[in-house]
Amino acid sequence: MKTTLAHIVAIVFSFVIISCGSQHKDHFKAKKVYTSPHLVITQISEHSFIHTSFKQTNDFGNVPCNGLVVKNNNETIVFDTPINDKSSEELIQWINGTLHAKINAVIPTHFHDDSSGGLQAFHNHHIPSYAYSKTIELAKENKFVIPENSFNDSLILKVGDEKTITRFFGEGHTKDNVVGYFPGEHILFGGCLLKELDAGKGYLGDANVAAWSNTVEKVKKEYPDVKIVVPGHGEYGNGKLLDYTITLFKAQ
């Protein structure tokens, strides 16, 4: 009887240890790992980092602009450039010098400068850029730096032993906004298609407001297991950012 009881206690104790370990892994404590006047880098999971640069605007003040770096086996992929070449150069140097990682690609998620304003810095380092075909078209129309490689609808790129998925689901903030997904950590980079909780509608000069909610509904349906959602501006969160954005732009 004593032996059986001891075995039961040992088994229960093992389950507790495993459970605590799993919870700890799922609740990564975010931390700032780089700060300068022009760039802040925040680690939000074991292999993912938000880069935040700052755009001075007339209507919204000094706006923080987010992008995402995902890493696996000393390789990275960058979603959205910082706001300009100077901040992008800082990010490139940090990835090379601190993460000791190669940048496989940079992917602007739409044509605005808070997504592609620092693209030339990446090209100067011979880092390939990829963008949705409509983004390239709009970059040419606006005489912006043009991404080098085009894709239609979706793009899968390897990063180490993992992959990233970039896909166009429909119009919203712009006619060309795509989102990036890192399945290895269930992280969605929504860019300016997605809003932080309690945010306003923001800049609508190139938007398709009528289509916005429907587009985000498609994103939500495609990635039901998402754990972390990063918007183009403001605080990251979870799937609630999808629901909030859907509600914000739903026709009354």
C-alpha cells in the first residue's frame, strides 16, 4: 500500500512540474532588448521581436510604428521596415550583431512609409525584399523605393527550420495590405490592417472602409489558433484585436 501511494504521489508531482513548465513557456514575459531615440526592440516570445520606430505626423502626433522580426536557427525574416533608412540601419545592425543572425528577407505589408520607408537600407545590404504585386504597383505610382520580388495572393518563406506565411485577404487600410503569420509561435503580424484595443480608425486616405471588417473576418477564420497579434501601431495582444477591428469597421 505504501509503495502504491508513493507511486501515485510521484506521478501527480510529475504532472504538476510538467504543467508549470508548459504554463511558463506559454506566458513569456515581454522585455525591451534595445532602445535608442529612433528605435525600440521588444522581445515578445522566444523567437519574435517587435521593432518600433516613430513617425511625426500633423494629425496624430509622434506615432509609434511596429514591425516584426521572427528568428529560427540564426536566420530571420523582417515584416515591415522601420520608418526610414536610418532606423532600418539600426535594426539591421542589431539583428546581425546581437542576434548573430542572417536576414533572409524583408516584407513590407503595404506601400505606406510606416511599412516600407526604410527599404533602401535593406537593399544596400543586399537583403531581398518581397511584396504583394499591388504594393509594388502602388510604390511605383508614388515614386517610392520599389520592392524587388513580387508575389500574388500568398508567399511562403523559410526561416531556419520554420516558415512564414504572407497573404492578401482583401482590402482594408489600403488596397494592398497583407498580413504575416509565423506558425512556429502562432504569431500574426497584422500591420495597419489591425488596430490595437480601443484605437480609433486612424488614417483612412487610402482605405476601403466598407471591405475592412470582411477582410479581417477572413484572417480570423484562416488563423483560429493565433496566440499573439501585432498591429501596425500600438500595443500587441491576442485574438481580441481581430474582433475589435472587425467591430470598429462594421457597417452600422
